[in-house]
Amino acid sequence: MNDYKILIVDDQPENLEVIVNIVEHLGQNFEVLQALNGKTACMIAEEEVPDLVITDWEMPVMDGIEFIKTLKADDRLKEIPIIMCTGIMTSSENLKTALEAGAVDYIRKPVDRIELRARLQSMLALSDSFKTIQKQVLEIAEEKEKSDKLLLNILPPTVAEELKEKGQTTPRQYEDVSIVFTDFSGFTTISEEMSPSELVNTLDKIFHEFDLITEKYGLNRIKTIGDAYMCASGLPEPNGEHAVKAVSAAIEMRDYIRTFNSGLSEGKPHWNVRIGVNSGAVVAGVVGIKKFAYDIWGDAVNVASRMESSGAIGKVNISGTTFKLVEHHFSTEYRGKIEAKNKGQIDMYFVEEK
């Protein structure tokens, strides 16, 4: 396998032969590419992407300066080192023109073997350095992409962007948000009847589906605690239909669990879900230094938790506050004022799709 590709461009076949002969006898494993004018050289360069170019100045069809400018205009080729091969009487002004066009070195004709060797070694070292930098840049970009994806798994996109730009996020008050809480009744019994790996795998499968439902309705998962799942609608981007979307997601989560239980083999414990929804004001922000967590706080969150614990298996239980926002979208069953721990009596409704 050749170590380097070197493209040599000269319209005089005898000059081309001399340079090719010198390069091929330098003792290194070169693949030598040849062209008689800049236009042909451009096509070869696009296909082969050489490590180094040695080009003549005066050529038909496309001269050396135009050839260099063409390479420099191509993102794939612009960093290739180029040596301009000039006549013995080339002026300093002309050399300046070549360097400004993008050549990084020059060698005068007739070409001296020792001088060419030195120029080649210098330019190939430059080419190697660029390849190393390119590789490092690519690796950095890949790592950044991975870290960005991880961050987006933890934080909503707008919050993640703020954290990347500023190194911190500003807590925000949201007046109109709906919170969904789910929990499984009898989870302790379930966990005793399953192996640890089976338990975790099953929870992962369920929460994975909940995540898809949450994403479908534009909600944000806030956190899971054991077998409890919490998500919110209407933040960090406000949404006038936050309550409708939250209840729709809750109903779909309930229906998924029904389907999931129907597919269990005989003797397997059923997952009895309770779901609660409440609407109101919350404060949202990022907590933690090394392990970031996007969380929400406020009385609306506490009431949502009470909606879940005061609900019933296989039901979506909503507060009176949420009911007022969704009453024209769903069929509901008024349960009356029900005592909620530390909250007193709250109007509660079971909700179904119309």
C-alpha cells in the first residue's frame, strides 16, 4: 500500500517525466498521479484527494494559479499542500501571487533532486499534521454529538441549549402547566414475584412506551422514582392546550397498560396503574452540578400527586382545575369532593375519551 499520493502537474511531458522520476526514486512509497494541465488535475484531485500537489505555473486550458484557486475553493481539497514549480527567472512578485493564491512553497526549474526531497518532506509533514488535526476535529465533533444527545435525554431542548451557551439555566415560573403522575398499585408484591433483572427490564419497557407517548403529545418527562412516572405539559414552551394534551397522554398510558397486561402469560402479576392529572402554576429549573436534573416545584405538583394516590386502578383521575380546561374534550364522571392528604377536599373526576 502506498504511503502518500502525489499529484504532479506540468504541460511539458519532458518536465513531467523528470519530476516523476525524481519523486519515484526518493526511497519512499509514493503513488504518483500525473496531469498535463490544471483542468485534468482538478478532476484527478477530486477523485483521488492527493496528499501533496506539485504544479507548473504556465499551462494551457487552466494555468497553475487558477488550478490552485480551484482546489482551495473545494472544502475536501483546500488543505492539500501545494508546491509551485516555477521558471528560474520567476519574479518575486509572481511568487507572491502564487503564495497568495494558496501555494505553500515553491521550487525552481530545473528541479534539483536534493531540494525537491527537502520540500517534499516538509510538505508531507504538513499534510500529516493536517490529517491528524482533521481526525481530532472529527473525534471532538463525534464526542460533542454524543454529549449533546445525552444532555437532550436529561433536559428539554431549549433548557439544554441555555445550559450549553451560558453554563447555567434560569429558573422560570409557569402559570399554566398540567402534570401527569402514574404509579403502580401493589408494586412491592410484583417486585417480590420477579427477579431483579426481569423487574428492571419490564419497568424499562413500560417507561419506554410512556416516553413515546409523552413525546407524541409534546410533554416532557420530568423524572421517574421507583415505579412512579412524572411528566408535564406546557413547559418549557407554553402551550394553550397543555391540559388536553396531558389528559390525552394519560389515557393512552392507561390503555397501553391494559394492552400490556392482556399479553402477559398466565400466572404473571398484572401491573395495576393509577394515573392522576392536575393543572396550575409551577417553578421549573435545573438542579445539580455534575448530574443535571430538570425538575418542577409548586402546589400544582403536590396536588397532581394526590390525584394519582386518590385515584383508582385503571383510571385517569383529574382535579377540578384540570376538568375546567378539558370538560369539552372528554367524557367525565364527577366523583365529588374527596379528601386528599394535606390538601383537604378536592373536586375529582374520572375521565374517558368521548
